Amino acid sequence: MRPVIDIRNVHRIFESEAGCAHILHNVSLAVNPGEFVAITGPSGSGKSTLMNILGCLDKPTAGDYYLQGLNVAELDDDELTEVRALSIGFVFQSFNLLPRLTVIENVMLPLAYTNVPRSQREMRAVHALQAVTLPVDHWDHRISELSGGQMQRVAIARALVNDPPIILADEPTGNLDSATGALVMETFHKLQKRGKTIVLITHDPGIAAEADRAVTIRDGRIHDGAYIPHAPRTLRGAVDSLPMISASI
Ligand code: ADP
Ligand code: MG
């Protein structure tokens, strides 16, 4: 099986006038299609820095990233934007919804940047809202009228509207009480059953324990849970037929 996410020996160094901050150290991690992986570790350990790289919002200072077999370093900015839009749905701790728009308008937003015809956009949003089980009578409510748990489910619906194979969620339950957080976790489990690959970042070990695999990161180093496939180097566009021998370390 070819991992959908495969990062090898990644470093991230931030440079500023104050000096260099070496935040990620030799991070290697692979995620197989359909897996639900939690990345856990204390605050400041580099989880969001890693997530930004996984989501192609940031690039490694050194090391490789293969996203669905594509070498991210070889993509130009337009290709990267397209790959990101088609491959990845993002969910954040603070929901990042537009409060003055309605639920369904928020969910349709990502489609404005695609070639999905206008006539199909609403239907896509309806499917996404059904997937997160938000009641129909809430769909025309403004975001500001919703509870936190409902807001996060709208954010998940927005992440789903392009039907990406991968969902990246950075502390999605961080602003929710534990009962509401549990409902949001149920939504992620449902999405996994529908075939999505989920990478969820959390500092909460209880939440991390719900995933198939928990990867622990401390001071920018992976301590536990990385799965590194021993595969031949993949070539752009010619990756599907490659044999792969996997081993857990
Ligand atoms: P976590 O998500 O695990 O709490 P982060 O990845 O947000 O941790 O941050 C890890 C470390 O990297 C922190 O010390 C943070 O200050 C630092 N950091 C994050 N982004 C930058 C940046 N753009 N420039 C400099 N330092 C950064
Ligand atoms: Mg963070």
C-alpha cells in the first residue's frame, strides 16, 4: 500500500533577526490511506509546524514530502494550490468560519475557487452537511447563532466539500468541552468509515487514544508511533505499481 502522506527526514528551521529556531528535527512519518493517525505532544513541541508542512501551507527547510506519491518540492505554486485544494481538507481549533455568512454559505466557500459549476455547489454543501449530521433547520442559520460543537461540525463540512481524501485537523476539540468534543470525534470516526484518511493533532492523550495510531512528538522530534515504509523512491506520475515492503519502527 502506498502511503498518502510520506515525509522523510524533515527539518524546519525558522530564521529571524533574533537567530535561528530549529523546530522540527529529522521527522519521518507515513500515513496509509484510510488510517486515522493522531499526532500528540505538549504545547510548543512542533505539532502545528508539522501540520502546516503536511498541509502544504509551509515547506520543510530540509527533507522530502511525498503527498499521494507526488514530490511536493517539484510542484510550482499553482500546482501546489491545486493539489492542496483537491487532496486536503483543513479543520482548525478556532473553526475559522465567517460569522456573518450562513452555515451553507460557509460550507460552499471553498468551491468558489474550483471549477465546480454554481448549480452543483449547493448540492455538494448539502452532502457535506449531511455527512456531519447537522440538522437541516440549521443550514440557513448564521454561524454566530450556533454552539461551538455545531460550528466545528460546519467547519468539518467545509473541509469535506471538495471531497478530499485527507482531512488534517489541528486541535479540533481544543475549544470544546469534553462532551461536545466527543461528538466531534464521532464525526471523524464516521468520516474514516467513509474512507477518509485523518491526521488529527491534539495535546489530549485521551483524544489521541481514539485514533488507530498515536504519534508522539517532543521538542520537534518524533518519539513514538512513526511508520516508515521502506519503499523505492517514488517518481512523479509513476508511483502506482511500485512494490512496497513496510515495517514499523
Ligand atoms: P504546537 O502546535 O505543538 O504547540 P508549534 O508548532 O505551534 O507547537 O510551535 C513549536 C515551536 O515553534 C514554538 O516554540 C513556536 O514558538 C515556534 N514557531 C512556530 N512557528 C514559528 C515561526 N513562524 N517562527 C519562529 N518560531 C516559530
Ligand atoms: Mg499547535
